[in-house]
Amino acid sequence: MEDTPASYLFGPFELDPVQRLLLRRGKPVPLTPKAVETLLFLVENSGRLVDKEELMQRVWPDTFVEEGNLTTNIHLLRKVLGRGSKGQEYIETIPRRGYRFTAEVKKKPAEGQDLPVKESVKPKGITRERRELPQATEAPADVVVPAARAGASVPATDEAQGIGPKAGLRARPLTQAVAAGMALLGLVIVWTRLRPHRGLEPTEVKAGIRSIAVLPLKSLNSDPNDEYLGLGMADALITCLGNLHQVVIRPVGAVRKYANTDQDPLVAGRELKVDTVLEGSIQRLQDRTRVTVRALRVDDGVQLWGGEFDEKFSDAFTVEDSISKKVAGALALEITGDERRRLSRPYTGDSQAYELYLRGRYFWNKGSSEGFKKGVGYFEQAIQMDPRFALAYSGLADSYILMGSYSHGQIPPREAMSKARSAAEKALAIDDTLAEAHASLGFAKLNYDWDWPTVEREFRRALELGPNDARTHHWYSNYLMAMGRTQEALAESRGALELSPTDVAINEHLGWAYLMARQYDQAIEHCRVTLELDPDFAQAHRVLSLADLYSGHYEVAISGLQQGVQSTLADPVPMALLARAYALSGRAAEARHLLRKLQELSKQRYVSPADIGVLHGDLGEKDEAFQWLGKAYEESSNFLINLKVDPAFDDLRSDPRFADLEARIGLPQ
């Protein structure tokens, strides 16, 4: 058997088969492991036809996935690679058969001697038919694709154009989670500031650790005021570790369900589809904090590393760099100079401000209206303690974004998004390399300013700094959907889910994306998957009912929405949706009754004028509809950003006033 080369060289690229790393002129190109595996197999077989079946077996062994996963990988690899010096594509499509890597490839052995790649044997025949998806327009060679997109699945449907319902095919629920594995670098990283009291020698690490989950630490304190510590610290570590691009760390949304449970960490690791889990405990003893952590390899339970840290809480930022080096060494990671600098930066030198920030994130992660409100209070206190604490401003921005969102509607969008934008801009004025703040600013501008070029620029910058951040991919997909770039939006949504497969909100979001793409069967199926994770998740129930409604299953939709109204009492969103279902099913009297209730309710709390406008449209009252949509425009309602794709506006599209509204918002025609 031929030795594995140190790397493969082609054009301006170098592909490291051991580190699973693609470089362009010496600089890393962010890709998910599935995209790298796809590229590696094609490069290893340069010059020969690799049929789809063979390639899928290599990338997804022993797992059935839709062919759309492979097609998306190929499409996005083409965007990353661009074209060769003579204008040729690096990856050639052989219709109905497979792909061929066309560039000349050289092997670079450890000794540095270049050798041409040898021709491989002929591929196996195709064993089963799969439908070919249309290829999108190629991007220039200097376009860098965010990591998660390379493994996402894009359904084979046309983009939504604002015309009648289009039922899609039922898709497989989840692709395998993306690999990566750096959280370890985590738990210790924010706590890396703690001097190890004692530690274990690291176990030899198997090649290929690519994903890691930091589980919430178990709090050993009985004081309920310290309940935030376990999840709060995990969140802080995950944020810090997002600076590392070699591996993927599961976001806090994926791990929070393990807080305050006795879940076996290896079982949790398998559920989260990661290679390594980091788990441990935390205890506050007056002014000191004791943290015990260990990293476990999920497939065999072997402990890769472990240690105990005992320090004053006020000294939490003193030895981060030295501990991060030890953890990186335990995982055999090579950290770049830029990554090392970002890992070592102290976000704040004030331990009390840091504790307030952890409390704020703890309540923000609850995902409830009350949690967001409490989070704002803690973030503001943290900023008062340290006005240069960029992460606290970022947390404040995130809180206002969700408080003003359509789903929560605690405060009017204009007020909420203005405050969110201001907080994000302050965070970036302090630290322009904070990926979270770029994402927050992009999302605020998406929902409030409608400054589309700036929105995309901020999201791309966030993904450049933190390519494995599921939330950023999630939010970026909202922008792509608003622009009518449906296929790209679905790819980003699936990429976010691949990075965070157990996050309820991200699961539901993919259902919503299918709804906007008018693939109602997929929307229904994915909402059901979401509700298996959390049967009480209200937004998933709403999207499910809308998919039933737009599919013509009126009574099923009405039944679901009635339950939503009963469970949330005075929440205007489910009430408005139920009124729409009545209107579309011909029960106009009941729809008008709820319309009057919404108008009365608006005197007591915020009710989106867009909801009332759409309802008038469903009742055939176009003048009233555009009057209320005008009010929604004046207050920058984020409901309007989806004018191009949302089926809710279908009854109004033929009216010239609708095109005028799209133009005022600045949506592409």
C-alpha cells in the first residue's frame, strides 16, 4: 500500500489528507469535514470517473442520505475552487454517472519531493438511480464558502417566486452531524485562566477528531443563585472556542438540554454526533472556584485528558494561553498565530462583570420572553461594571433582536432593532474581530435597516471569523430567503442544523425555510422532527399548522392553531394565524371576530400591523390590507422582509401596490 502523502498540490491549492485541511496559497479555506472528504476522494482519484454511489459510500459510509447532500457538496466545492488557469472547472460532472477531478495533481511527500498522482482502477458501475439536481452558477475562485454549507442538502426544486403552493418531496430528517472537535480547547479555555491543581497526562489521540461538545458543567452548589454557573460557563467556552476553525464545536443550543441532568456523557456525545465530549463539575467556595473537567472519546470512552483547577474567581483570566496550549496538545491541534491571539484575549478584566455576563447568557439561553428580559438586565449591569466589555454588548444586542422578533413581539421592532444595532456597533467598536457581534449587527440591519449589501457583508465577516457558528448560518439563511435565493437559504439552514443537530430552534427554522420554499411536505415532516425534540415548542406548532393550511388541510390547521391560542392566551401571533386560517377556509365571520379582538388587544400590547394587513388580504379587503402594511413599513416590521417568498402575501401580489411596497423595501426584482 502506498504511503499517505504529506499533501496534494493542484493549482493554488494544497490539500492535507491527515489534517483534513484545504489551503489556498497557504491560507486555510473553511470547509466542513464532509466537504473535505468529498474533495479528498476526488483528488485521490484524479483523472478517473468516480460514480455517485462510490463517492457517497466514501463520504457517508453505512448511512443513507439523499443525493442532494452530494450535489450540494460538489456545488459548493466548485465555488471554493473556482476555475483553473485555463478557465476549466476542477470538478467535471459526467451526466447521470458521477464526477471527475480534472486538474493535474502532485503528491508532496514528507521529504518534499513532488510526484504525480497515479491513475486508479476503474470505478464500479452505478447500482441505483438518483435524481440529479441543477447546478448553480459558479463563483469566482476567491469566494470562500462558510464551513457548514458544504455538507448541506438542497432539495431539487425551483426557487419560490411568490406563486401558488408547490409541494416538495419528503426529505430524510437529518444528515450526519458535521465533525470537528475543539470544544475541549474550550472548557478549559475560558477556564483556562485557572491554574491546574492536578492533571492527567493526555492519552494518545486518534487521528481525525473533528467535533466536540462541551456539556454544561454540573454545579455542586446548593445555592439556587449559582444555577447559572454550569450552562453559563459552557456557553462562554463555546463562544471562545468559536475562534478555532480546525474543528466544530456544538453550540450552546445543542447542549443546554443536558443542564441539570444525570445524562451519561458518552450517550450525550452519541446523540450530539460528536467525536469527543468535555464534561465536569464546577463549585463556588466563597471567592474561589473549583472546576474539574475531562475529555472523553465517544466511540470507546477513553479519557483523553483531565484536570482540576482551583483559583480565585477574580484570577479567571490569568493563564488562558498556557492551558489552551495544553489542551490543544492533548488533541494534537496546531493553532495558528491569529487563533492563539484571539484565544488569549481577555474579554474583560473585571470578574464581577464577567459573572454578570454569565448570568445574562444563562437566562438568554432559556429562549423565553422572561429570560430575554432578565438577560438585558444582567448585560446592562455587566456593561456598567466594564464599559469596554464587548461580549456584554453582543449579548445585549442578541436579547433585543429576539425581544423584537415576530415570534416573541415583546417590544415594537423599530425600538428593539434600533437598540440591537446600537449595542452591536458598540461591541464592534471595542473588538472588530468578535464574530458574534458581526452576526448580531447583520441580523439587526436585516430586520430593521433593510440595508441589504451591509447585511450580507456583516454575515460574511461573521462567518469568516467563526465559520462553525450555527446561529450565524441560521441568521444568514434568513437574509438569503428574503432575497429570494431559496436554494442557498436551504443550504445554509441545513448547514446550521448539521452544526447543531439537537437545537430545537434550528430544527424548527429548517421547517420554516421549507415553508417559505413551498415544500410543504418537508416543512411538515421537519416540524414533526422538531416536536419530537420538544413537544411544547410553540413556533414549530405554528409552522406545522401553516404548512397544513397552505397545503389545503384547513381543518387540521385550524385544530392546531386553536390549541395554540388556548395555550398562550393573549398572544396575538397564534390568534392572528387562526384568524387567517378561518378566512382562507371560508369562515369569514369567525375571522372577523378575531380581527376585532386583535385590534382591541393592540391597545394593551404590541400587535404587528403586518398580521392585521395580511388578514385583511385573506378576507379580500385589499385597501385595508395595504393600509395596514403601510403601517408595518413605517415601523420597519421584519414580517415584510419576506415579501418575495412568503405565501402569506399571495392574495396581494397581483396588485400594483405590492410591487411598490417591494421597491420601497429595496428587495431585488
